[in-house]
Amino acid sequence: MPLQNFVRASLLVISLLLLAGCMKTDSGGTLSAFRNSETRTIAIQCYRSHEGERVFYGNAVIWSACRALAESRVKPSYGTYSPDKMR
């Protein structure tokens, strides 16, 4: 009987430790890198699709606008976006 209780308690402790390890929150490193990657991808798509405006307004102005658009799309949705929302 005491051995069974010890085994049960040991299994409970091990499972709680594994659960705590799986629930560890991200310190922001990988999520931040993912957001930056998504932001850059959206900004590049926007920049490439506004060739006429780049000639008229200048590259820096269009890149800033596209970057702001991309950040507004990525930040609230935590990395998910729809290309249809950009148009």
C-alpha cells in the first residue's frame, strides 16, 4: 500500500512538472521574431504593389506607409493576416 501511494505521488509530481514545462510562456523571442517576419512580408507585398505611387511620392514615403499598414495588420492579430485585407 505505501509503495502504491509513493508511485502515485511520483507520477503526479512528474506529470505536474511536465505540464508546467509545456505551459511555460514565451519570453517574446520567437513570437517577436514571427511578428517581425510577418510584418516584413506584408510590407514588401504592399511596397511591390504600389509602383506608381513610389515614382510619384518616393520610395521612403511608400515604405513607411506600407510598414505602418503591416504593423497594424499583424499587431492585433498576433501574426495572422489575410492578404485580402490589404487591398
